[in-house]
Amino acid sequence: MNNPILHKIIPFLKVRRYLRKNLRFIHKILNWNWIRVARKEQRKTLAKLMNKERVKVAFFLVSPSSWKYESLYDEMLDNKYFEPIVIIIPFTKEPDEAMHQKMKSAEEFCIKKGYKYISGWDAQRQLFIDITETINPDFIFFSHPYPISHKNFNLTSHLDVLSCWVPYSVRQESLYKDMFDQLYHNIFWRNYSESAIHLKISKSSARNKGRNVCITGHPIIDAIVAAKPHNGSWVPQEKPKKRIIWSPHWTIRGYASSPLNWATFLRYSDLMLELAVAYEDQIQFAFKPHPLLRSVLEKDNLWGKSKTENYFNKWQALPNAQIHEEYYLDLFADSDALIHDCGSFMIEYLALNKPVLYLQNEADVNYRFNEYGIQALNCHYKALNETDVRNFICNLIDEKDDLRDERVTFGKKWFMFDGETVATRIINDLLTSLKRKN
């Protein structure tokens, strides 16, 4: 890495290399110390909880779109050993106004769901709460492993709590270090994992060799399968139409602060609007952008705010289309197909066994994915151009679906449809650790 400031301060190349090498070594030592201290504190906490009649479980919620614990919260609510509560925490990587708006949206979501919750922001005292003082949880389920929030809600501030984590999305990327070996992956008391493939990757990639990993499946699959169609998320139409979700990713090359390069939005943005107009009598579209896409498009060197707002407004104005930026399970349940270039939806939508089209911005994308992701990709129709997208829509109208059996096979193999929910498996692991019987 070329750093001109460092070059000025330390003009000698050998000295710079020496410092970089030793700083990396020091950083590794510090991280190992975090991991060691966390394990020590967690053992002490677990021993204390053995004699506790009920344990308090806090679920950190950043936004409804990242909420993956619905089934687990509900099952804990019905279990005599657990006292679950949702804590709405701030996303401090954005301006205060946007942060508070996101927290307000999360609060409305909790009220709608009937959750017992508390806001991480004390509006009266104008400060972030200390959850040790207000709740003193025994377990915390994190939504993100990264320090995206105020220090009061970061993992390293709660090393004495039994920290648990389910990935924000079912991991399908080939970014093994990023997805399996951040400091936080190694600190969590328990890492509830999606499959045997993910455990294998943890064992080979993580510093702790996956010792804190427990295979349960991902609880979002519980919620997706349980969601019942009720027509609440789609704008009513005069007659029945096929319902297609278009969900474009945010990783536009050269504009997104991400190692990924998945987005096909600029290639298909005009086409999707054209298709919505052309198929007005047959198709209903839901434009569901990734939560970060709008902010990327609004950059002055890309579309800017005016063009972005104009584009979104066009979707909103169509009689057979809508924008959906909220919780998406009902949207999924009432849909007929998905068109996307995302990561998490690649796995999640397969649980519904409905046709799904993956938009590719290059001919070969297998290198992007781990073994699990490649198997999921093989259950997708693929589009490299406009013709492929149109063919997918025509086949949907004609109810032609050649990949149905592949999706069924994937679901049976990896979603653990064995009569037991993912939430039940997680609860059983917690109770076993506490030496309790369910």
C-alpha cells in the first residue's frame, strides 16, 4: 500500500517495511488476546448461569431488513427458560438524522410484530443506553459482527456476555477471510452456522478453527417457509397477475466500497421499467433495491439525487408496480418469481421453490461463490442479456419451469426440512450448554 504521508515521514523503504511487518504482528497478538479474554469471561459467565432459573436474551436489531431472528424470538417467548427482548441499536455509519429515522422504523416494526423491545437511544437524556444497567442480558444475539454501532452495543464491550451470532445472510461468497475470520467471528461464544459446508470453511479459514461453530441452519428459512400469502404487501390489481420481484444489488463497480462486483443495475434499470410497461396487463412488479443502492446512485459522480429520485418515482407511478424497501417476507410469500443479482436472496428465495433468475454482469461468476453458493446458483436461471430476461418472463407467464426439481433437491439437502425448526435447534443447543432439558 502506497501512503504518501508515510513516505514523507519515513523516507527509507526498509524502515517502512520493518514497521509494517511488526505492526501486523502486534495487531495479531492483540487480536489473539481479545479472543483469549473473551473465552475466559464466557466460561465464567456460563458457570454462573447454571443455577439461574431463567436467562435474559437480548436481540440486537438495526433495521427490519436485517432482522433474521423472528422464529427464534417467537420460540423463546414460549419457552419457560428464556426472557427475550429486542434492543434497537443505532447504525452510526450514517448521519444522525438517517440513524434516528432507521431506529424509528425499527421501533414501528417491533410494535407491529408485538415484540417486547427497548430503544438503544434515550431521547429524554439524549444518550445511548448502557444495556448492562438497564437489562443486564445473559445472552446477546448480534445481527452484524462488525462495529457498525455505538461502542455500547459493540461485541468487544460485552465480552462477559454469552454472545451469539447468525450471519446477516446465508453465506455464499468466496470471501473466506472476510466472512469467516474477522476478529468477531472468533470472539463469539457461539456461531450458529448454515451447513456442514460452512463449518468446513470455518475450520480451514478461522483462527479458532471453527470451535465456536454449531450447525443449525439459518433461522430466516423458518420465517420464509412459515410466511403465509395474504396479499398485504402488493398493491391490489383489477385482475390476477404474475408477481415478479426485481431486487438489484448495490455493488456498482467503481462506486461501491465493497470487494464485490455483482451489481447489474446500470445495465438493466431502463429495461426493467420498459418490461413493467410492456407487461402491464400480465405482470405486477415489485422493485426491491438493496438498502444501500439508493445512496450509491445518489453520488454526484454517478446519478446524483435528482436522477435517482426521478427513477424511483417512475416505479411508484406505474399502476402495476411498486417500490418495496421494508421487511420482505410477506412480499416473498405473495410473489411468483424473483429477478436479482444479490447474495442473500440467492439462498433465501430457494426455500419457496419458485422460479428465480440471476442477472450476471460477466459470463463466468462461479469464482464469486463458495461450494454452497455454486450449488444454489445451479438452481437459478441465468441472464447475460436482455433476451434472457424476456425469455424468463415469457416462461413464467406460460408456467414453464425446468429447474423445479433442482430447487427441490437443494432444499431437501441443505434446508434441513426434517420437521424441526432452526430455532428449535438453536434453543436446544443453548439448553444443552446450560444443562437444562427442554
